[in-house]
Amino acid sequence: MNHLIAIYGLSAVFLAVMLESAGVPVPGETALIAASVLATQGLLSLTLVIVVAAAAAIIGDNAGYWIGRAAGRRLLERWRPVARYTEKMLPPAERFFAHHGGKAVFLARFIPGLRVIGALVAGIAGMAWWRFLMWNVAGGVVWATSVALIAYGLGEAVASAIGRYGLIAGAVVIAAAAVLYALVHGLRRWRAHDR
């Protein structure tokens, strides 16, 4: 991914993040991390990386939302393997998005599998677009900023690990940072829940 980002720059970041957000399983977050690491080396502007990734996330999620809203329900009802479950799944999904849709859209941005399908599901469930947009913008900006800043902060360690030990070591450092982030975030939620 670093090679593609180094060649195509911010356009590769935009395309990867937008496609992932629209429902295509491509490594959008990996592209954001790679671009942030390249920013530590002065090859890209961190501010532009964050702006481009946030815009791509918002645009991609909106595309996914409208695809889900326009065609998702019909596709689910016509596709035989899931058609019989659709009648059972859609009413609870609609109720869930009516009550918790904003939080779901925001948090889906931070969970790899949900990041790809969150907007599609919001569209299929019929979440109000203005509400979706508000939470989508908040999630896209917070996600792009936090991931980019974490990767940028760890960028020197990642870049030297890749240079010294290869790509696998860099991936281990990134994974360790992601686990640390998840642990800190989980601990905060756990403490807030206990209060």
C-alpha cells in the first residue's frame, strides 16, 4: 500500500477510503495509515491526508447510504439465500436505527467490518438522511483525524521498523498500536459504564 500511496499520493487515499466507505472491501484504513506514515517523512502533508480521508469517508458513506436506500431492500427480498430472513431482520433493524442509528453510524466508522456495511445498512433500514449525514460527518472527521494522528505519532517507529525488519515488523507495530488504542478506548467505556 505504501508503494501505491507514494506513487499516486492523496488520490489513492481518497479512492481507497471512499470505496471502503461505500461498501467495497478495500483497505481504506490501511491507505490512511500508510499516508500518515509517509507524512512523517515529509512526503505528504498530514493536514491534507486528514482532510482527504475525512471527505472520502463522508462521500463514500453517503454513496453507500443511497445505494442501500434505493436498492438494498429489493435486493435482499429477491436474493433467495437471505430472502426468508429479510422479513424477520428488517423490522428490528428499522427499530434499532430509529433509536440508535446515529450512534451506530458513528461507531461503525471505527469497526473494520462495520465500516464497510454500516452506511448500506442505515440506508436499507430507512434512517433519515439528515440524521445519517450529521453522524456520518462526525464519524468521518473523528475517525480520519484520530487514525492519522496515531499513525503519524507512531510513524517514526513504523518507518524504522519497516526499514530495519521489513513490512511484517511494521504491520506488527501498527497492530500493536491498534490493540493499545482499542484497550484504552474499551477501558474508558468500561469506566463510564460503571459510573
